[in-house]
Amino acid sequence: MQSTESKLKTTASEDSQTGRTLLNLRGMLLRGDFQPGERISELPLVARLGVSRTPIRLALDRLAHEGLLEASPTGGFVVRAFTLEDVWDAIDTRGVLEGAAARLAAERLQDDGELTLLRQYRDELDAMVWQDHGRGRFVQPDIDSFARYTELNEAFHSEIVALSKSSMLRRALNQVNSVPFASPSALLYARAKLPRAPEMFAVSHEHHRSIVEAIERRQGARAEALAREHSRMTRHNVEAALADTSILSGVPGASLIRIPAAV
């Protein structure tokens, strides 16, 4: 009979395998390994990923829940196609939710020490893009530092949600951020190649500083307005990328979006 300790180890191993499978499949979808409308079945993925059917089945179910896949009437799943309207709606919805998170963070703040992590992320981002002790000449992140820059940006946004102390908001944002181009960091690398890139990065960092300041001062309405304005930059980035296919093709998830020929 299997011991409790052995069962726990088995469960942990299965969870880890499912998590890795989920990350691999999500990466394949966003990379363009599968095209919109393409049918995805478990068996071919078993050979391709080298894992059993169970983690693949669980990962596919999760991706369908996230909205990247749709159930096929004949069994299995098909890759979902997104319209530009889907993308705009997702970005606008993220703005509403992140605005609500910033407002709640300001209103529910009980101790100044709760802001330690948020300030740390802000300061680290500043150190990467401003010379002369954080407030001198603006310097756009280079390719070697972009991974860390993206990580910090995501951590900054996640920390605001954590400070809202709302598990409901967190779940809703996780769902919205699964839509290609909708998440806070979806267009960061592309933004670096867009016209007026330094100016856009500078504005983004002023938003970060102002949002932190509004939360520090318990200014809920101001924090909400700033966070919503900050999210709109993603739409500007997408619109600019749509005008340059060389930039757009390098953006994760671009292949899943049906773009009208007139755009």
C-alpha cells in the first residue's frame, strides 16, 4: 500500500509535469507553432513533448479555460482565432481591472511597509532606464537587459494586484492577460522598435512613479485613473506594431490574430 509521503511526492511530481507541459504548450501557441483553427489532439503531443496523456489533457483543458483553445465538436481542441476587436476589448478590460486594483490598493493600505516591494520594483526599473542616479538622461533598455526589465515590469503590475487584496480581481486579470497582446509586458520588446520608443518608455515610467505616489497618499480615484491611462499604452503599441509587419511578426501571439487586409 502506498504511504502518505509517497502519495504526496507522486502528486507533486504530476503537478510539476502538468505545469511544465502547460508552459510548453502555451509557448508553442504564442510562438505560432499552431495556426488558428488547427485541431490539436492529445496523442500527437505525447510523442512531441515526451509526456503522458494525463498532463497533456490537463494542460489543454487549462488553455481552453484561458481562451487560447476552443473545444472541437468532433473531439479535442482547435486553436482559437482572435479578432482585433477581441484584443481591444481585452486591453480595455485589463485597464478597468488594473484601475480597480490600484484604487483598492490605496484604499486598503494599512501600513506604509506594505509598499516595500512595489517601491523596490519601481526603483529597479528606474535604475535601468535613467542615468545619473535615476533621474537624469533617459536610456532605453538594451537587448541584454530586456529579460530583467520585462520581469520587473510584470512584478510591478502583479504587486499592485496583490496590494488590492482581492483574489477575485487576480483571477479576472489572469484570464484577461491570456489574450495575445493584452498583458502589461506583451508589447514591451516590440515597443523598443517602434517610432518614438524612448518617449513612450519615459511616459510609462512616469506612470509607474505616479501610481505608487497615489497609492502612498491613499488617493484611490487618482490611482485608478492613472492605472487605466497606463494600460492604454498597450493599445498604442499594438496600433503602431500593426503598421509594421516586421515588428508584429516578432510579437508572441501575433499569428493567432486575424488582421483585416486594410489594417
